[in-house]
Amino acid sequence: MDDVRPVCARFHLAIELIGARWTGAILRGLFAGHRQFSQLRASVPGISDAMLTQRLRTLETEGLVTREVTASSPVRVEYALTEKGRALEPVLEAVIAWSHRWVPLPGEAAPEE
């Protein structure tokens, strides 16, 4: 058991951030560009307004997302990825590719190894 090493603290923090429920889907929605709250909500079926708000605040606090308010009638709020957030795109694309190979949809048989 000499090859057992503790998990890197940075890795652990990163995987907890991007692995939080709904976060990957929200980031995926933002890879297409600036999005209004309602557009993000529509792109992530099943997410509540409160959860979307919470996740967007976390992503903003972590420097992955910016929130831009435009003074108009009605007020317009758009979200966009920062450079740090956009850097996650190849990571999530790799997860998508992995999921298409290994994760069955409900009602499908498990993929063969």
C-alpha cells in the first residue's frame, strides 16, 4: 500500500465546484455565449429559479461567470463565461464524450466494455 497518495486539495476543490449538481449544465449553456437568466433556465430542464440563482452566484464568486446588468426597461441581465470559465470547455467536452461512451440513458442497456 505504499502507492496510496492523498487526493490533491486543488483537484478536490475543483471537482467539487464543477461537479455540483446543475453546474456542468449551466456552464454548457454558457459555452454558446452570453445568456439571459430565462435562456439559461430553459437550457437546463428541471432547475428551479432559486437553484439557478444560487449556482450562478457561486460561479460568479469563483470567477467563472460574469453578470452584466443593462439599464433598460425591463432591466436586462446577462451572464457570460470569463476566461477562467471558458477554459473549462475542453474539460466538459471530454466528460460529454465519456458519457456518450459509458453512461446509458434511462431505459437503455449499459454499454459493453
